[in-house]
Amino acid sequence: MNDELKLEHIKKHYLFTTLSAEDLRNMAKSARLLELEADQHLFFQGEKADHFYLILGGQIKLTRLTPDGNEKVIEILTQGQTFAEAVMFMQKDEYPVTATAISPAQVFSFHNRVFMEILQGNNETCMHLLGDLALRLRYRLQEIENLTMKNATYRVVRFFMNELEKQDNRTNSVELSIQKQLIASRLSIKPETLSRIFSTLKAQNILETQGKTILIKDVNRLKSYE
């Protein structure tokens, strides 16, 4: 991909909207397009962190090993999302998670040094980045509360409600683009617990499954679980 095509992708992302034409060109020149196969690792937990990434297509999962050696899904990322940019501000310049492609994916890789040099002369972009990091922190705090203080059914219901909001459709259906075991790990519950909750909601005629599509038949009753 030439620099002009890279520039077209980069300037659409809100993180770069306040950059000057020259800064955008510098970001495009430094960007590398990476093509990942399903299950291919982008980086590993503990590796030196000198790049951050923008997803052009596909899905990336961020995972972290627990002390007992199990893999915990921290986040599922899709097209248009950036990740690992916060690491450039950490004292320990190591990736705190492992990034792996769930499906074939295309990502831009940016060198931290190039972006940091731009940030030093662009207060507006700094504020954009700080705002984004603040929103992510707020989301993480809410997630910690849900995982530690809410039961498994609440987490599954909240997952469905979030997906309905994100997909913004009027059919009250959710497309499961990832495997159920990944959803279970993301919600910190066992796969069999997730299946049991699905079965309970289906038996109560609140939802039905059609392959990878979950049809929410009664949104109000689903909300009542919250």
C-alpha cells in the first residue's frame, strides 16, 4: 500500500483529525500494513512496546495470562479501533497483554517515537488522546465493578444490551462474531455457565438462537435482569 492510500485511511480516524498535513504525511510514511492470519499473534505480553496499532479489518483479541496460567480475554477489538497507544506513556515499556487475530485481519503499525514527536507540538491532539484514554479508563472501572459485584446472568444480559446499542439495528438481533468461549472468557464466566444462561433465557422466551444470530424477543424482560 502506497503512502497516499495509507494517508486516506489514517486521516479518517478521530485520533489523527487534528494533525497538520505534514504530520499526517509523516504518520503515513511511518505506518506499516500488517496482514495477519487467524490465530496469528501480533505481539506477546511482556514484549518491548514500541508500536501502537489501528485495525483496518478483522478482529483482534487482547488477552492476559493469569497467575495460574489461564488466558483471560481483556478486550475484543474491531475495524477502526486503535490499541496499545497508552503504553507509550507507561514507565515500563512492555505490552501488558498479548494481541492475537481472531479472524484474518489487517492493521497499521505506527512507531511510538514518531507519534510522540508529533504530540510534543500539538496540544489539540494531546487532548483528543487524553479524552480517549479517560473514556477507556471509565469503561474499565465500570467493567471491574460488573465483574466483581454482579452475577453471571447480569454480565450476559449487559453484554447483549451493549451489543444491541453498538449494532444500532431495529431488529433486536445480535450477531455473534466471536466464539462463545471467547465471550465467556471476556465475561469471566465458564463456557458451561454461559450455555446455561442462554438456555434459561431461551426457555423463558426472551431470546432465541439462529446460528450465530441471537434474536432478542423481549427486550424489556431482558432489561429487567439488570
